[in-house]
Amino acid sequence: MQKRHQNYNQYFEEQVISTKKYIIPYIEGLKPLTASTFVMEVGCGEGGNLLPFCELGCQCTGIDIDTPKIEVGRQRLSQYNVQFFCQDIYTLQPADNLQFDIIFLKDVIEHIHNQDKFIGFIRQFLKPDGIIFFAFPPFRMPFGGHQQILENKFLSKLPYFHLLPKSLYAAVLKASKLIPAGVEHMLDIKKTGISIHRFQKIAKKNHFFIKKDTHWFINPNYETKFSLKPRQLPLLLRFPFLKDFYTTCYWCIIQPQNTAKV
């Protein structure tokens, strides 16, 4: 486990810097961010990704099931008019009159069960010309199993071992003396991991159009984490299936098909 995973102030600041420098300009290329822009982050945690949107005057909403993180978020962003919901996204109701210009999920979709259902469900909270931004590590990338969070120093730096068959993967985790709850958590990540192709297939099935996407060879997050300059994956390396092994992060903006070409 890297020290940054236990330093919540550092993690919050990394989110702020990365979102402000890279995600904001990426989204602004398709959707202006003003005081009349309504933004929701699903899986907002402590609100580090929301802060740059708040600073631009956007009307922001965050939702997360982690109560302690939501409470910290309310404190950190108390000077802004941010609405926080501490609940499961599926418990939100259209009757709540929640309609957004932008919904975004950063490093979240790979943890959600039944992604097909989710992407179809979230559409009802979009304004007619709204967009959804996704950023996630493809499951087959070197650390797509999130093994970097493990306390075992060797396994936390071992790429691709999460691709082992489930029984063998579980045996390795148990041999590392990871507690049963920890083993189940890592197996759950393995279960919900998502590939680029499957994400695109789900989006299309739910009648979304891909407005913009980017395959990152070096994730923009790595600049604040490891001082590495972000780099996109060269077109010549974007082979179907294989690109998932070396795309460290996939960014995608989708929009309902009935408005995508307007």
C-alpha cells in the first residue's frame, strides 16, 4: 500500500489538481461550465473532484454511500452551495427533481455491480442535452485489480496478478495473510472490473453515443502521484482487446443518442 492511500489530505489535493488541470478542460470542450451548469458526481467521496467545479460557480451535487467521507466533504466544501447525498445511487428518485447538465464518475464504474443496469438508470437524471463523463482503469491493465492498495509490499507492486483464475487469485491473497474481509473486497473488484469494449457495448445498448474518448497510456493522475507526464496511447497500439493491457485509464463522454448529434 502506498502512503498516499492513508494520507487523505494528500489524496484530496491530488484529486483537486488532476480534475482542475485535465478533466475540467476535457469537459469544457463539449459543455461550458458556468453558474447555471448543474453537475453531479457519483461516488464523490470527500469531494476533491467536485471542488474545481464549485470554484467555477457550478451547481454541484455529490452522492456516495460512505458516510464518513460525505461528512468530511460537507466540511471541506462548506463555503460552497453543494448538495450531498449519503445513499445508494439507486435510491434516488426522478421525483426528487434532480436534472443535471453533467454527470461524472471518476474511478467508480469499475466498482459498480450490474453496470448495464446502472448506465440505463442514470440516464433519467440527465437534462435533454446532458452528458456523462467516465474515467476508469480497464480491468486488464497492470493494476486493474487495485492491488496497489494491498499492505503486502510485494503484491502491491506486482502487475497483472489479478488476472489469475479466481480460485488461484484468492489463494494468493490468503497466503499473503490478508484478512477474509480484505480477500472478499479484492474478489469483488475482480468481479466488477470492466473492459473498454464492454463499457462501449453497454453504452450503445442503452442508446448512448460516444461524443469523445481518450485512451491514456500514462494516466493524467500519474502526474500528481508519480511526476509522470500524461501520454495518450498511440493509434497504432489500439488493437481490440490488447489495448486494455496497456491503457492505464480510459476517458469517455457519452450522450443520449437523440441529442448526441445536435
